[in-house]
Amino acid sequence: MLPLIAALVAGTLFGLGLAVAQMVDPAKVINFLDLFGTWDPSLAFVMGGGLLVNAIATPIIMRRKTPLLAEFFRTPTKHQVDKRLIVGGVIFGVGWGLAGYCPGPMLTSLSFANSDILTIVAAYVVGTLIARIALRAWERDRLSRAQRA
Amino acid sequence: MEIVNFTPVPAFIGGALIGLSAAFLLLVKGRVAGISGIAGGIILPEKGDVPWRILFVLGLILGGFIYQWMGLAPDLSQIQAQVGKGTLIIAGLLVGVGTTVGTGCTSGHGICGLARRSPRSLVATLTFMGSAFVTVFIVRHLVGA
């Protein structure tokens, strides 16, 4: 029960932060990305605030052997940059630039949902589903080929 | 370049709240607060650990409600999408595919990954930021000009 309440608290803080920072307004996001037009640097300050708190807290937290309410830390362990990371980043960037919505603001915007927000969230869910199914099949295929070899 | 609607103080406070959320999730659950990763595990679950993800996403929405209940300005209901339904669909699909293939978004790579000094997250963040800058430049200054 406690871990679930903690997840709810973490999500709530995150959503409140996005709303306070006005990152739920795609106009602000697109203006941040419009360096050569009407530039709004706010998003850089959001990332700066998040990074500052996190960069101080993360090393202190990671000195612990285990988290408070879980058996172990599940932070990503991969270090090499691969093609997949770049291809995914480029695709995500195009989608983000087109509408000004990344996943966090999109989901927090469900608190004042209208048909536009429901449309982009539905498309995001479908895109994620397609990619996860494709990656799963690709991974299985790679494993079975590795076994045969 | 013309600077518009710059709101550094709420941006920084909001960012710090996001950082606190990420630090709290790491301390308590040992997890990285990457929204696309957390949501992706609900959309097509891997194994078992779905409930905390659902509560985290419900929290995101609750955070938006709390902001509105506190009556803070600006009013969120005034916010409007900047593009039509067709573009919203394409953008949503691309964000879903891109964050899944690239294993992260603005939060997981951009805030948590950079704080952990992950080289992968640095490359990912520079890639999607660069791609988004180019996209907006093309849409606003080449096509829209």
C-alpha cells in the first residue's frame, strides 16, 4: 500500500510542477523551440530547476544500498549510445516540435481535457503500443536467430 | 530573435517541484521518473508492476486538478492546442513511437538522466531537442513563411 501512495504523491508533485511551470501550455513549449522567432526561454528554467534539485539529491540517494520501499534501485544500466537511441530521439523531436506536447504535459492536461487533448493522448497511446509491439517482436526475432546461430 | 512571455520564476519553481518528485520516486521506489517509460509500462505491460504506474499517472492528473483548485494564475482552461486535429494525431503518434524507440522523453532523459550524468541521456536529449528545434524552424519559418 505504501509504495502505491508514494507513487501517487510523486505523480502529483510532478503534475503540479508541470502546471506551475506552465509547461501544459503548448504555446510556451513551441515558443521555446522557436529560437529564430518569438523565443520563450522558460522551458530551460524548468529543466534547470529540475536538474538542480535532482543533481544534488540523486548522488545522496544512490549512496543507500536500497530504496526505502523497494528491494533495489532500478536505474538504467546501459551506457553505450546506439542507433535506436538516436532514431527514437529524432522521431520524438519531430512530434514534440509539431504540437508542443511531450508525454508529461500531455497526461497532466487530462485534468482539463478537451477534444484536442484527448486526440493527442489517444494518438500517443496508439504510437506507444505499436512501437512496443514492434520492438517486442524484433527482440524475439533477434533472440531466436541468435539461438539458431 | 524576440523574447516573449518569459516566466523564469514559475518555470524554476515548477522545475524544482518536478525535481523533487523525481528524487522522491528514486528514494522510495528506486525508479527513474521518466513519464514515457512509466506510461509505456501501462500501455503494454512487461510483467507485474502495473499498479504503481497507474497511480503515478493518476497523480499527474491530480496535480493538474490541485493547481486549478488552488486558483493559481494563469487559468489552465484557457490553454489551447496550437495545431489542428490532423497534426495532433501525427504528433501524438510520433511522440509515442519516438519515446518508446529512444527509451525516454524530456523527463527520463532530460531531467533524471542528465542528473545521473548518463551519456546516453545526454545524447538523447541533444538529439530530440535538436530535432524539435529544426521541426519548429521548418514549420514556422520555411513552410509557414
